[in-house]
Amino acid sequence: MTDDLVRPDRYPRSSRYDPAWLLSLDMGPHPLWLLEDLAADLDLRPGMRVLDLGSGRGATSVFLAREFGVEVVAADWWIGADQAAAVFVEAGVGDRVRAVHAEAHQLPFDEESFDAIVSIDAFEYFGTADSYLPYLVRFLRPGGQLGMATPAMTREIRELGVIPPHIREAVGWEAIAWHTPDWWRFQWEITDLVTVTSCRLQQDGWRDWLTWTRAAPEPSPSVIDMLEKDAGELLGFTLITARKN
């Protein structure tokens, strides 16, 4: 099964990371596949200061520091800073990644203090409110970059009029926070605070999600069933990037 988790043809950077290490930090879909794909639409350079928002157990922060030479602040609400910091030290990036225990609506940072903000499989929990983007961009320097990967629908729940049964059985009401790329593009662009530089549905994102879920230490039968039944008809990931105006 782990052979399916090393894919140098599509994810060359991620394939250098031990799948067992990534599985030990598992909190959802494969974080490095999402981040590597998203980063192709960003311009991350050594020395930049990057906020990894909703960093979980820290795999994405390790990847950012190692692959792009950036200084990372890893902020998460569910995982304690001490727990995350231990991961960073063990991975050899303790001097370049700082763990912060923070709630996404009460970020303890100075305004205009980051060159980029990245969020992988977390934004759906805190970032869908109309007021959130205006709050978040305060922490970006002018011209700073914002990149986000989040579970997506190919059609809006509002348009469907119902959460499809195979999705409701797995995640319940949470699916109302899963939106199409077009929804996200409009949500960000209408503010005039950012210029969207890319916005797309990840190619075969649902298949990546299924492959990773099957390999997880504690596979979720309901999520596996959801993805198998859906087969990419409605589910995937939105990848969106923007620059602060």
C-alpha cells in the first residue's frame, strides 16, 4: 500500500518524505501532495516569513522550511505548540520553524508581518465567513501571497438543495463549508483586497484523498465509502492563490 504513497512522477518533492513519518502525523488528506501542488502557483523564496495556518502536527511546516528555505510560523488550535515543536526539532528544522498555539480568529501577530500565508486542509473550518479574508490579509505585507487548499465541491450545496446522502453520511453538515473554485474566487476577489492569481480544482484530488485515507493508521470507512461512491463527480480540492493589493 505504501508504494501508492510515493509518486515521483507527480509529486517529486513529497516523494522524498517517508510515508511512515507522514502517516504518523496524519490528520486528514495527504498534506504534502496538496501543498506541493499549491506551491506551484506561489513564488516562495528563501528568507521569506511564512505563516502556516492550521499547521496540524507539522508536516506542511517541515516541508515549507526544507523545500523553500523560508522561515515558518506554524499556527494551530488543535495541536499544542510543544507537540509541534518536537516534530520540528526531530526533522532538523527547529531553528527555522516556530510553533504557536493560536485560534484563527485571534492571531497573535503584528500586522503586515508575513510575506506569505499558506493553509492546507484547514481553511474550511474557519475561513468561509465573509469577514475572514479582510481580517487575515491584515497580517500580509503589501504584495504578500496567500495560498489555500481546501475540500471542494464541483457544485454548490445551495445549488443542489441538499447535502448528497453519501457525503452527509460521512461528514454531516460540515460539507456546507466545501465550495467550488468559482465560489472561492468570487469570495476573495469581491473584496478588492487581493488579486487572485490562480484558482482551480485539483486534478484527481478525490483519488489522492481516497488513496491516502485507505493507508491511514486508522482508516475511516465512512470517508472511504464517500469517496468511492462519489468517484470525483462532486468532490475534490480547491487550490487558490492570491496577492494582497
